Amino acid sequence: MFKTEIYQDRRKSLKRRMGTGILVFPGNEESAMNYGDNTYPFRQDSTFLYFFGLDLPGLFAVIDLDENKEIIFGDDISVEDIVWMGYLPKIRDNAALAGVRKTAPRSELAGYLKKAAASRRKIHYLPQYRSKSILNLASLLGISAKKLNAGASLEFIKAVIDMRMVKQREEIKEIEAALDITSQMYSLAMAVAKPGCFEYEIAGAMEGVALCSGVQPAFPLIVTIEGQILHKHSYNNQLVKGSLLVADTGAESALHYASDITRTIPVSGKFSRKQRDIYEIVLAAEETAIRSVKPGVMFKEIHLKAARVIASGLKNLGLMKGDVDQAVAVGAHALFFPHGLGHNMGLDVHDMENLGEKYIGYDESVERSRQFGLAYLRMARTLKPGYVMTIEPGIYFIPALFEQWKQENKFRDFIVYDKVEKYLGFGGIRIEDDVLVTEKGRKVLGRPIPKTVEDVEAACRIK
């Protein structure tokens, strides 16, 4: 946990942003793999962590805005529990670490909320994403589970987003601690990836680095020679000479702050000329985007700037043609770059998207596009100091998308289909870093992980 004062100050700030009523914070429960006693590694709800810091299952917290009370509801473990799990601190001792003085048994929560509802007091809660949390909270509030999230408090959502979007100094240190582990994961991957290995060997080695550091991956690893599949989570392919391995992974810190890095590795240890040409375009797009990050700039404009670098580079290779600005304006480049440039990152790798992406990445100043590719941009609005963004452009050759667009005769003024067809076995390339928006510009977080052609090839030679 952070220092007690950090959690107290966060709750004070939240109270100032809110009006009246009661704020309810459901913590996560244990989640069974295949039966009740065999559970997945516990992961606390990120908003609960942000305001209370207690990484334990079975807790609820309440902030009474009108009476200025804070209560943590939970149960101390029994002697029988101690037999199986060992001694654990009492609820009141844990609550004290978060600066909360009042605790109550979990059984008293329903009556507390029922009394508040009977007094017609506003009960604020956030959208829930786990089925067990939905059922628990719906039961406590006497609401249909199907209607629960529709009744989430917009005022509460916006207040939490406003606070969590801007990362404190302590949070940046946690993200960089996660990146230190992620750097080790990539050093190992570049050294051991070679023809004959299977993807699962590389994925297992990378995850092992995180586990040996006492933490979990921030999200399921993407490690594949089918880099044209953006979120591929199976690892059964054998690495072959001449293929490219796309690894999109990151460790969590001990306090659950995420990291998210992508590198593309030549399995043979050296990029072919064709691979190098495409790689250099992606790298140029990423570096252009990073240099463009600063307060007051709309992230959507940075995305479009990266897209123009990609379209220009592909035009130079003869895969695209025509006016680059027009090609990007109509979305022709999305055949090769069909996703957004990046997303917010913090306690969640896609930070706070459980609260509603439209409130995090968009606001009154910018609406989500309906154009293919641009519609997948998770973050579009104006950047502010303290935001942490991923910057992750890519170029992909996706056979199914190519065939559909070719049959539809789509964007013939901009796409040279005959030449693109020769790249259909290429796969994909993505390069990603985590970037802090500073007062005057930006900072790439973490120690440098090889990403130039020369540095990646040098890292691959280390065996």
C-alpha cells in the first residue's frame, strides 16, 4: 500500500467533487476456476484499490457524503480459516492502513443501504463488470441485475475518471517498477526466440519473469508469429526461419499498476529487407507520435499524424498511391492500420474502461468516429499533464480484410492491391511504449527496451 495519507487525501478530493448521498465501493470476491475452493489469483477492483488500497476479497466500502463517514464492511476470518490460510490481520487493522476508523460486519451492509434508500438518499455506485459483483450489488440495492449498470451514477463515474486520469508521482513510480520487470521479460524473449521454438515457450518464459518477480502479467500475453491477429492469445505455432514474432505484454507492479509494451522480433535474428522496410515505417510512426505528445494536443490528431506517416511510407513502397492526406481522411490506410494509436494506462492496462470508454477517451469536444479503424481509437480527447498513454502504431497484412476490400473495389484510388497481395504472408509489426504527459511535453517511461532495427538485432544475438 501507499502511505495512509494518500488514500485519505484521495477520498477528501472525491468528496469535494461529489454532492450528497452515499458512495458504495464493492470490492472484488474470489473467482473460481472450476470449483469454489480452486480460485484464480485474486485481483482487487481498481477503484477500490485507488481509494482504499486494501488488496483483500470480500470487502465493501461506503462513504457517507452527508455525515462525512467512511466505513469498511467485512468479516474477520475464523479459526477454521486460519487452519487453511494462516493468520490474517483483523478488518479494523486493515482499515486503519487506509485511514478508515469505522468497520462493520458484512451482514450489516444490507440494512445500512436499505435505511438510506428508505430515507430517499441518493446511493451512488459505479458500473460493475464481474457477474458476482453485479448480483451482490443488485441484491443489496433491490434492483434487477439486468438494470443495475443502467442506474450507475454518472456524477460518480466522472469524478473518479477525473481523479484517476491524472497520475500522482507515487503512481508513476509503480508503473516504472512494472516496466523494469517488463524490460527483463523482453530481454529474455529476444535472446531465446529462434527457429524451432514454440510460441508457448517464449510466452511461458516471459510470464515466468513476472512470476519470479512476485507479480502477475497486467493482461494475457500476446506472443505470436501471426502478428496480423491483433489480440491472439493462443501459443501453439512453431517459430520458423524468416518469421516475425509480435510480443505485446507487460507486468503489473506489486500495487497492481500496469505496463504495456510491444516489440516485434525477427525469429532469424535479423530482419529481411522487406521486413526492415515495413518495420522502419512503424518505428517512424511511433517516434513521430511520441514527439507529438504534450498538454493541449488532442490524441485523435496524434493518431491521424501517425496514420499519415504509415500511409506515406507505404506509398513510398508502392503499396499505396495518391494523396496521403486524402487517403487518411477517407480511411484507406486502415487496411494496414485498423486500430487506434493507444489508450490510457494506470491501475488497469486499459485504464478505467469498465467505467465507460466514452467518458474516458471522449468528451464534449470530440465524438467517436464511425469510420473503420478510427472507430477503434480508445482515446481521442485533449491530453493533460499526468496522463499516461500507450503509443502503439502497427502495420498488418490481414488476408480476410484484404479479400473483402478487394472484392468491394474499395479505395482503388489509394491502395495498390496487386502489390499488397504479395505481402499477405507477412504477418504484422507493432511497436509500443508507455508515455507520460508532462507539464511541457512527454516522457517515455521505463528503461529503454530495444526497438531500432540495429538494437533489436543486437539483442537477438545475445544467447
